[in-house]
Amino acid sequence: MKRTLLILLLLLPSWKLCGQSTPGTKAKPATDSLAVAVELIHNAKNIQQDLIRLDWAIKREVVYKAQLSEQETANQRLTGQLQNCQQTNGQLTTQLTTSKQALQEQTLKTKTAKLEIWAMRVAVALYVAGKLKGVLP
């Protein structure tokens, strides 16, 4: 493989290295194709690792986009459910208010009825007491 790269680089001396795998220091202009080939061979492992990282990054991007799509779909579904729950909450709040009012009215009626029952008991007790003592005919 090294021999093929060397031959390829000797035939195309105008190729220049680019990308992440080149050293960060300023390189002297290489006019010698052999120097370019040596530099390429020297950086081949780094270039291969960069390509592997790029391949994995592309695969992860596809997975992340799919997950993002699923999350957006779930978000839309939950937004719809939230609106339904808010409407149901409003209806139930109205029903609760109505029920509380009905309970207050029923409690008032019950208190009034109990008061009437005790008033009738007192009236009957007074009537019976009056009959026993002979005050009432």
C-alpha cells in the first residue's frame, strides 16, 4: 500500500495535504514530491483515524436526528394531551364549583329541616305537658 501511495504521489506532485491530520506548525513549501509522499505516509494513520471518526460522527448524526424526530413527535402528542387536560380541568373546576354551591344549599336546607324538627318536638312536648297538667282542653 505504501508503494502504491508513493507512486501515486510521484505522478501527481501538485497534490497538497489538507484537513485535520496535517501538523499544526507551518510547513515549509515542499517542492519535492518525495517529501510530500513521506509526509502523507507519515500522516496516513491520522488521516485514517479522522475518516473513521467522521464515519462514526455521520452514523451518530443519523441516530440523533431519529431521536430528535421521535422527541418532537412525543412533544407534539404531549402538547395535545396537555390542551385536553387543561380543557378537562376547566370543566371539572366548573363542576366542582356547581357541586359546592349545591352542597351549601343542601346543607342550609338540612339545617332548616333539623331546626323545624326540633321545633315540632318542643311544640309536641309542650302540648303533652299542657294536657297532662290540665292547662289545655
